[in-house]
Amino acid sequence: MEFDVRTIDTDILIIGGGTAGCFSALTITDNSNLKVVIADKANIKRSGCLAAGVNALNAYIGKGETAESFVEYVKKDAEGIIREDLVYSIAKRLNEVTKHLEVLGLPILKDEKGAYVQRGKRSIKINGENIKPLLAKAVMERENVTVLNHINIVDYLLQEGHVIGAIGFALKENVIYEIYAKKTICATGGASGLYRPNNTTFSRHKMWYCPFNTGAGYAMGIRAGAEMTSFEMRFIALRCKDTIAPTGTIAQGIEAVQVNAKGEAYVEKYGKPTTHMRLYATVMENLKGNGPCFLKTEGITPEQEKELYRAYLNMAPAQTLKWLENNRGPAHENVEIEGTEPYIVGGHTASGYWIDGDRKTTLKNLYAIGDVAGGSPKKYVTGCLAEGEIAAISALNTIEDVHIRKLDRKEISERVAYFSHFFYNNETLYSIEEVEEAMQKMMDEYAGGISTAYMYNTTKLGIAEKRIEELLGIANTLKASSLDGLLAIFEIIDRLYVCKVLIKHLEVRKETRWRCYQEYIDFPQKDNEKWMQYVNSVYKEGGVEIIFRELVRRDEAYEHKD
């Protein structure tokens, strides 16, 4: 296949038009006349994790809470391994960005006194089915923003260790985009599809995290030599069985407790009810033969039942449809729960780019925000907005000092040839789907997936590492017959790079700090004496080099040092 090459010059490039990316663009245009390009693999109107909507904002400083108490809550839930400085800077902005969403048109539920209706100490109720279209509409109305929908960005453009833009290909036409920018902001989200999912075959994309978020931002940074952090702190969601609908809507909305098949409340038998311990307790109850496990909803009031119907229609309609089809609503039957496959996502745990307080990565002129940025768990929607704002302001304050020189045509031609070669791999032995299934099977069975109750050991990780390396080699022999096929190949390649780094992180942290998230059978206990530190990594010459870093406290100002 022949490609045309289009060169675009802009001041700031935002890769990923999800929650964080859109809000970052709005902040830039509110404070400058600089040119902004947003490149999105889908269409920003319905892209990213908020594509289907959301029924609550789960990071908010509610009554009686403070930014300081929010940091302590996140720190406790994450067993002490967070970037307190990052979480604190987010916490101080949560309520402000929430107000901004309301100004954009987001319906936020209020009581008779006009106060936001809280679902918990740090959560407020919204009607959020259209939250993403509202953000997209605001972005599209800005004259100095150019949105490139249906563009798959593959790699950063590098010049002497500085990021000077990115390169990718269109999904609707045979065009490669070479985009130059003084500042680049990565907002591509986390990584799903690494492991075999709950639902297989034709339902395999019915999962907790957006199936189109394939770790592209992580992979681009890994290949470019950016420092990454905490990949071993995976995220595994506790969800409604089969529909994979959120359980927090029930647990917080009507204060439903988790019970086993005997009707016993079981979570506190295993320890403090942190996010990962609720999952761990459920897994253990099933292993002991006390499952299945449920959220106890039987006997709730008709009004509570109607509220659950409405809430799930806002973000996970499959759950409401299941109740209606079976003619057995939650008031008459407890809701069965299960864990999902593992994900790498910096909005819920701490995995992602290693960044400073301004959200700068270790690559010059590159920022990371939202789910792709590490160090600050439980940022959710509003935390991603806050990071988009922080990065935008920093970029504006430093952009005048940046001068870039374009790459020579030979280097660009080599990249174009790499894209094209997948259309001429006529002797490939495997299909794209077969490589994806092999990757997910390997990660599931040897790197702590559902089939092993999320447990792994050193021997298994060694097997996984070897097989993932083999699959990376095979991936470059795959054949594309269309632009969609080319996209699928690069999504597999990106996932495999993420898997490679993840396996190394899992192997290096020789303890079990987060039950299920990081369940190392060879080292079953938490070790605060040796492991109160970050596990970071840099990819060099085909290998993953590990870096250990000391914890950064709330009142510290961390800066990268050469």
C-alpha cells in the first residue's frame, strides 16, 4: 500500500481526545492563542473511558473532607505507595474542575438546598450519559484547536532525546501524519486486553475498561526510553457478573454489603476493606467453596430499586436490561459479583509515566496526564481533568523556550516503509487474532490472570517473559489487508511492549503488597522494611532496566534530574 505523507506544524500536540486531553485543550485555549492539535484514534465525541457516560464523579472533596484527608485516603488504600505530591496537587483542584464541568452543561444532582448530592465522602451524583459529548462540543467550538479524528499515533518524533511531535496513520484514508509540536501532551489512557477477559469469543470486548485503550501511550514512551513507574500495581475491578457493570453504584448508592453463598458478610474477615481487599476477599471466598459472592440487595425498597435501574441506564445499561429480561430486579435477587482481568491504568492505581509536579515526563517537552500518568491512584474523571489543567499551564509557561528542527526525509521515509511492510508480509504463519489470543492466554496463565486467581510465581513469570518476546517477533510478520488490520497489528505490538515491562515489574517487587493486584506466591507477605519504594523502569536496547526511587511526600517538590 502506498501512503501520502502530510506534515502538520502546531504549538501543542495532544495525543488522545478523552477526558484529560479535551480539558487540557480547553485550558490552553482559555489562556492563550496558541495552536493546538488533538489526534484521536476514534472520534472525540465518544472516545475514551467516558464514551458511554458515567453516573458519578468519584473524586470530589465532600462535606467534612479536605485535600489533605483525600491524600491520606488514597495513601491508605494504596498501601502507602503513591506520589503524595501528585495526589495533593490533584485534590486541591477537584472541586474547581467539577464546577467547570457544570458550566459546560453537565447535570449534577442537587438537594433542596442547592448542594451537590453526595454518594459517599468523595463522590457526587451526576447525569453523565453525555459527559463526553459536552467536552467534545466545547473543544470543537475553539477556533485555535484542530481535531484529527480517526488518526492512530504510533510513535513520538525524537530529536536528541527531545520529543518534537509524533507520527501516525489515518484510518479512513492512505495518509501518514507527521506532526511537529513544541510541546506534546500524552493523554491516551491505560491498557486493556493484555489478559484473557471474563467473557471470551464474541463477547470478549465486554470488559471493565475501554477495549480500545490498548496501552499505546505507554508503549510509545517505553520505546522512546521514558521512565515508567509502578506497572506491578495492576488494577482488577470487582464487577457485576457477566455484565461487568460497576459495583460501586450499588455498594455506595444503597450501602449494600458483600455476602457469600451462606449470606455471611465476609470482607472484614480478610482485613481492612480497601479496594483491593474487597476483591481479594471475594476471590478467597470462592476458592474456599463459599461462593458465589453477592452484593446484598434483596429486600431493598421499590424506590431504591428504581434508582439502581436509572443509575445503570446512565453508564452500563446491560445491567438494567438483565434485570428486566429476567423479571428479577435487585429487590428480589442479590447481585452476583466477580473480579475482572487485570488492567494497567493510572487513574485507579499508580501505573504509568514517571512525571514531575508539572506532569512532565523524563523525555523533554513531553507531558503525561490522566490514566497514562503514574503515581496518583484514584484520580478518576475529575483527577484527569485536574492533570490536564496542570500540564496545560506548565506547557504555556515554558513553550517560548522551545525551538525544534524537523527530521530529515530519510528518517521519515524509513518510518513510512515500516508502516507499509505489513501489507506485503505474504508468508506470515499467524493471524492477528491468533497472536492476540496467544498473548492473553500467556498472560492469564503465567502472569497472574483470572484462571490462577491472579497469583503468579517466579518460574511462571520467566515463561511469560520468554513467550511475550517470541510474540513480539511474530507480530512484525503479521499481514494487514486494510487500514483497520494495520491498526489491529499496532495495537497488538503496543500491548506486547506493555506486557514485557509489566512482567519485569511483577518479578522485581519481591513481596505481596496489593492482594490480587500483585499476588506473588514466592513472596506472600508485605515487607515495609525493604519495599516502601517505587519500582521504575526504562527500556534500553531491548531490555527493561529497573530503577528504585524513594517515596515523594506531600510537601516535596519533585523534579527530574539528568
